[in-house]
Amino acid sequence: MGERSLAGRKALVTGGARGIGASIAAALSAAGASVMIGDILEDAGRQTAAGLGEHGKAGFVRLDVADDAQWQAAVAATVAELGGFDLLVNNAGIEITSLIVDVEAADLRRMCEVNIVGVALGMKHAFRAMRPGGAAGQGGSVVNIASVAATIAFPAIAGYSGTKSAVDRMTRVAAMEAGKLGYGVRVNCLYPGLIPTEMGMKLANDIVANGLAADVGAAVAGVVEQTPLGRLAEVGDVADAVVFLSSPQARFITGAGLPVDGGMGM
Ligand SMILES: NC(=O)c1ccc[n+]([C@@H]2O[C@H](COP(=O)([O-])OP(=O)(O)OC[C@H]3O[C@@H](n4cnc5c(N)ncnc54)[C@H](O)[C@@H]3O)[C@@H](O)[C@H]2O)c1
């Protein structure tokens, strides 16, 4: 893949203030794209955006992905500030650990709001903007961040796994609609393995708290043991896969789910 495979492209990355999203924003920028970060963390989001923009523009917009009106405003801001919009990365997500015997309805609803409704609204507003006649109108690509949790059974994350399986299915339906209706937009998803971000390390601690591992070291070792390539995932592993799926090199790939998990889910 050429070093500047995304030169001239205009991207919005949700949850880009930190963790995997910040790495995705940096990788898209390094590949030549202009990048808008959308997040509820304003200070961190602005700081991360300030570190981008080596090749194109970079900006921040406050966006709670569960809010339809905020999506409309964030996409409008992206088109206005970057001069277009042709790449969306639906990365924002939350994980609330619980054994099924302890699940709280409010926690399940909150995960559905962010992980399912947030991704669906993102695709809605991206399609409206990117399709012919839309505010950007040049087609494009959407990459949704699902999880290895959509492909394997892992204890204490039933609700989260359900929301990520929904992301997987919504990706296929969205890719079908976008293709059949001539939007010129490809839609794919990724299934990352465990990554030691804030979310990943909180999960490792929760596994211990739920009596499923003796300590965090054992929890992490258990995941590594299940991973043929023998290590945890890194944020850059996911970011590189997003750059590929967003690039012209992936021009005939849509409706696909790509594991980035070292083989854990095979
Ligand atoms: N870390 C892992 O092990 C792992 C593995 C597989 C998939 N994932 C997925 O990758 C994505 C990023 O995870 P991460 O590890 O970087 O998590 P993280 O908690 O470190 O970062 C998540 C980011 O999303 C933002 N966010 C949360 N709710 C939001 C909302 N309503 N609107 C806008 N932004 C919001 C947060 O402010 C934060 O910046 C998530 O979708 C997660 O489910 C993570």
C-alpha cells in the first residue's frame, strides 16, 4: 500500500480522543487524510486532534454518538471544516462487565445506546452525506469497530458481546443497502482482540473481580494463551487494518468482517 493511500480523503473518527480511536485517527492522518475526532471527552479530544494534521487538516467536534441531533451537527461540521466527508470510523463504544446472574437493565440499555444506536446513527448520517446529492456526495467508506467478543464466548461480557454481534449484523445490512441503492459507500467491520487500553485493562480487572482469574496477570495470560500469535492486540494493529479497509486497495471489499485478533476467534 502506498504511504499516502488516503491523500485528499476526509475522515470522522468517533471515540477518537484516546485508545484505539486516537491510534486510528493518527494512522488515517499519516496516510494523508484530513481527520475530525468526535468524542464526549472534549479536552482529550482537542489535545489528540492538535497532535494530528501532518498532511491534512485536523479538528475536534463534540459528539455523543447516541444522539441523533449531535450526529447531524458533527457531520455538518466535518463537511464544513474538512471540505468534504468520505470516511467514517464508528469506533466509540463502552463495555460494562457483568455475569448474567448480576446484569442490570440500565447497564444493558446504556451499552445498546452507545454501541448499537451510536453505530446505526453514524451510518445513517454518513450515508445521507456521502451518497449522490448529499452534502459531501462523493461516496466513501465506513468501518465499524466490533470485537472478537462478537465471534467467541468470553465470560462476563454477555451484554457487550450482544451489542458487538449487532454491529456485525448491521454492517452487512448497511453494506447491502449502500451497494444496492448506489450510494458508492463500502461498509466493513473489524473484530479486534483484547487491547490494554483503559477499556481493556478495566475488563481484565473485572474478570478478576468476578472470580474468573486469580489476578490481572493471570487474566491477560489466559487471553494470550487463547491467541495463536501469542500476544495481546495493539492499537496500531487495528489502526493499520482501518487504513487498509478505508483505502482504494479495498475497493471491492464490502460487507466484510475482518478479525484483528491474532487468531483468537478462528
Ligand atoms: N480495548 C479492547 O480490548 C477492545 C477490543 C475489541 C474492541 N474494542 C472496541 O474498540 C473501541 C474503542 O475501544 P478502546 O479500548 O479504545 O476504549 P476506550 O474506553 O479507551 O476509548 C473509548 C473512546 O470512546 C469514547 N466514547 C465513549 N462513549 C462515547 C459516546 N457516547 N460518544 C462519543 N464517544 C464516546 C470515549 O470517550 C473514549 O474516548 C470500542 O468500540 C471497543 O468496544 C476494544
